[in-house]
Amino acid sequence: MKAKGKTIRKAVDVAETVTNRFITDAYDNQIKISTEEIIHDDGNKTNVSTIEIVIKRD
């Protein structure tokens, strides 16, 4: 799963819920953290944090 900005917290919560409650043999295989540069219509640039969480099963 992937998330940007304010939704990172929800993505982490979902990953924890999936691995702890629903798919108990799953685990966090890989977590990537990065920053994306967003260019707005007015030309201003903003950096937005991103996270990608890969969950796998045994």
C-alpha cells in the first residue's frame, strides 16, 4: 500500500491491523520512505512525504 502526507498514519494503522488481526501469517516485508516534490498550479513547489508498505504472507 502507498500513502502520502497526512494519510501516512492511516496506512500504518491499516498495515498493523491487517498483520495483527486479519492475516496473522502476514508480515511487513518492505517499507520505503521518500519525498515527492509537488508543483502547484501557481508554480510553487511543496515537498510531500510518502510511504510504501509491502505485506507478504508465508
